[in-house]
Amino acid sequence: MPTLSYDKKDLLSLIGKKLSDKELEEIINLIKPNVEEMGKDEIRVEHCADRPDLFGIEGLARAVRSYLGIEKGLKKFLVEDARMSVRVEPVRIRPYIACAILRNFKPTSEAIKSLMNIQEVLHETLGRKREKVAIGIHDLDKIEPPIKYTAVSRAEKFIPLECEAEMSLEEVLEKTEKGRKYGHIIRESKLWPVYVDSRGIFSFPPIINSDRTKVTEKTRNLFVEVTGIEKKALLQALNILVTNFAERKCKIEAVRVKYPGKTEVTPELKEEVIQ
């Protein structure tokens, strides 16, 4: 079960009500997680694996608001109609994808920290250390459509995140920290998965994003892409991420995912019974 740390000031701001440490701890424990430590600035919470919607600070705050009656009933999120499409070509090693756009992102330190945290905890839990699901988050305005998800030779090149020089995909696995850590997931495949736009590769899942599309303090719109081997898990990961950032006033916009012979629209936010 994951144990996660949260900024207490940010959590209370998202809850929208002043609570004492004792009140906050009691409410969180009643919801389902367990508070392990209540510090001056941070709170450490042990979560149950069956409630990944509570892993992010925004999801935890939403649950507290519901308990307090600040928000009544199941919260509904508006998803704006798709304006962008991603064409999917057969990728045997990671055949499924789901995408979304988040507009009006405000890159505060709290928002960027939350974005990084939820991405990593979903990788470790739902994603089974990226083997089942991997998430890429990009500056939408640095992507030049059309966008395609495809499989390419390991000799193809791009500039990985936080690197200055162009590398082949093979070199990315050998020379970068993420490549050495996660390369085993795809190593045995002849062709490797990538997202490309009109300028070339901008994501190499489940390894690393491109430096060209990285999120910065100037980013205002996000392109979120999820790839994997289990469709239900990747759709769940996408839904958690986009609804969390809707809590920070981002607008969720759907994306058309065009497989050979069929088109899907993601995210699909619908009510589900938790088993």
C-alpha cells in the first residue's frame, strides 16, 4: 500500500475549509486512508490500493469535501468535445493508448509538484512500475499535429528530456537513467513505441519524453498520453489524472483515438461501482 506525503497548506486550500490537525486526521482516517504522521508542513498518509482516486492531493481533498458536505453527491466533470486526433498504428508490445488535453493549466509550484507526484504514484501502482501503464505529460503548444502513435526502429532519434544531444532510441536505453531503469520492458521487441508529430518523435513510452515538449513555467495547456497493455488500467489512470487537474480549474478536452477500423474518444468519465 503506498504511503504518500502531501503539502498540508495546499491540501487545506483545495478542501476550502480551515481544519485543525486533529480534525483533518480524524476525517482522513474515517474516509479510508490512514494518517501516519501529521507534521507542521506535511502530512503522511498510507493509502489502500483499491482507492487510487485518493492518491493525488486533489482527489484526497475532494473526498474530504464530500465527507464534510461541502460538495454533495458524486462530482461530475465536464469534458469538452474533441478537437484533436491521434492515429494509432499497430504496436504489438504496447497496443493501447488513451489521451486527453488539459487547458488553462496554471504552473504554480504546487500544481507542478502534484503533477509529478500523481504521475509517479500511478506508474508505481496502477502501472506496475510502468510495465502495465505509462503516462506522458507534454506542453500541448509545442506539439505540431498530426499526431501518430506507432512502432519504429531503435535507430530512430530524438532529444530526450533534460538532454541537449540527439540520441537513437537504443542510446536512450543505454545512456539515460530512465532508459537503464525501464528499458527491460521493451528491450526484446524488434520495434519500439513512440508518439510522433510533424517534427518527429516527442514521446518514447514507457521510457522518457522529449525535451522539446517538456512542461515549464510558461506551459498553459497539457497533452496527456497514456500507453499500456491493459486498457482498463490505462483508462483509469487517465481519468484520475484529468479529474485531479480539473480541481485546479483546468478544462478537460477529449481526444479522438483512431485505431485501424474504429475510433474511440477519451477520456470517458462515467460512474462505476467500486468492488
